[in-house]
Amino acid sequence: MKTPEEYFLEKNFLPEGEGAGYTPAETAFLQKYMGWGEDKAPEGARAVSMPAPARVEAAPGFAAPAAPAAPAPSVAAPAPAAAPAAAPAGKARPAVPDEPDILVSLKGEEFVQLVGFKVGGQEFTVPIVVVQEVIRHVTPTQLPAAPYFLAGIINLRGRVTPLVRLRTLLGVGGADADSRFIVVVRRKGLQLGLMIDTVKTMYRVDQKGIDWGVESSLGANVEFVAGLMKSEQGKLVGVISIDRIVDKVLRG
């Protein structure tokens, strides 16, 4: 099994096959939270100054990824070669790729690799295949129309990156000030930052060690926890569904 350092150094962090323009998911996000497609002329993401880390630092145990230099501080949000035209009033948001839930494929694998972290004193995991990197917390630019679970947006490696208050979605204690790191994940063309307290470790779990029938254990209200992993210490650790979080961000 690779160490966290080996994995994050070898992983290709920049998505392939994408140009400088916005993805359909990014455009849908900008329309939803920044007024694109409404009667008023959109300000455009480029007009909003979004924090961009001058230096990306890795969380303990995770080496900083070898990737192109991060944008300079206070760089505006990413701009395509030609600025996208304002969507006419009432026009539907662009369709977001309806990819199969990543958990479907994970259930068919013999072993599942997960990244473990703590939020509000509780441990959770996400599939390592959706993780791009781990960075230290960056104060985001707030969005006036953002729901309670979005802290704002940042510009990370040229992509629109909403920051998700994971503790709010999961219903655990603590405050934003406790979130010292961000797990950067990517699904369906959208890059998200999950605000967490600390990174714990990486797991390689036998399929038999994960209970995907989580509703029977925790109840049907666990909207964003798709499975339970049993740790070596005998504790049950939630496996988070990133796809459900992306859907929540884009569709509310």
C-alpha cells in the first residue's frame, strides 16, 4: 500500500480534457449563486475577487502535490478564453453530467481505499479516488445567496471551488474556526473543498469491512453518509458520499 506522501505526489491533480472555460457544473453553480440567467446583467465570476493561496501547504502526513504554481493572491476567479455570455432570463441551468455514483463502482471492488479525517471530534472518510489534495484552510469569499452549508468560494488552481461546511451537513459540533484544513475533491465537473479539523490517515479496507446498508444502522436521515467502515479499533467510521454533496450544492 502506498503511503500518503507517495499517493499525493504521484496523483495527477489537474483534470484532463478541460480547457480554460467553465465546466457545465461550474456554470450551473455561478448561475445559481451569483445571478447568471436572471434579469439583471451578471457580474460574472471574474469580477469577484476570490482568495487564492499564495502557497499551498500539505496537511500533516500529506506531501504538497507537484502541480503548476498556484495563482497569485487576490487573483480573480478563473476566466475562459472568451467570457461566457449572460444566460437569458428564465433560461434553465446547463445540464450537469449525470455520472453514476462513485460508490456503485466501489461496491464492486475487493478493497476500498479511503482518506480518514476528523470533523467535530468524529472521524469520517471519503473515497481516495475523488481526492485531489489536502491544503491548509483558506478564508473564502462569501456569497450573499449561499445556503447555510456553503462558507463561500476560493480560486484554487484556476477552478471555481466552493467550500462546504462539512460539520453542518453532517450535524456534528464545532465552529468554522475549528476547520484547519480543506480536503479538495472533484466530481461531475465541480471542484469542492470540504472543511475539516484534521487529517487522520489512509485506509485500505476489505469490502467485507464496509456496511453499505447504513440506513439500517443509523436511520434513514443520514443523507450524506453512504456506508460504515469498521476501524481496527472497532469503531464505526462513516463513508461520505461526495456525489450527494455535489448534488446538494448544485440543486439545493
